[in-house]
Amino acid sequence: MKIVRRVGASPAERGSVGGQACPDIFELADGSFAIIGTDETDHIDCSLPYDASRAENERIVVITRDTLVRAKADIPDS
């Protein structure tokens, strides 16, 4: 999988002093998105709605609202 571009502001642009260990969103060459976030699977899995599920190889990651809001303008409509 190849990263094509960052989606939204970099961690430094969002105020990260070191620019390390911060949420981030990337678009991949196949059009998918890769998310760097905090793994909260163990805390959220039991709270998923009845019509949501995840496979064993999937994790639930959390990113800050600011990370997603700043990425909104860079996410294609289709």
C-alpha cells in the first residue's frame, strides 16, 4: 500500500510540538484511507450499535475532532 497524500493539516499545523505520536489521515493509492489514532477497540467494541461489527483483523481507532474537521475539505465527495 502506498501513501499518496496527507488529508488535512499535519500534526505540527494542529499544534503538536514534536509532531510525533499524533492522529493523522492519509489517502492511499487505491483510494482507501489510513488513519493513525489511538486504539480504543477494547473500550468501544462492546458499545457498537447492533448493526455494526468488526472483523478480528480490524481495530477501532479514535482521532481528535480537530483532526477530522481539518481534513474535511481534502476528502473527495466520491
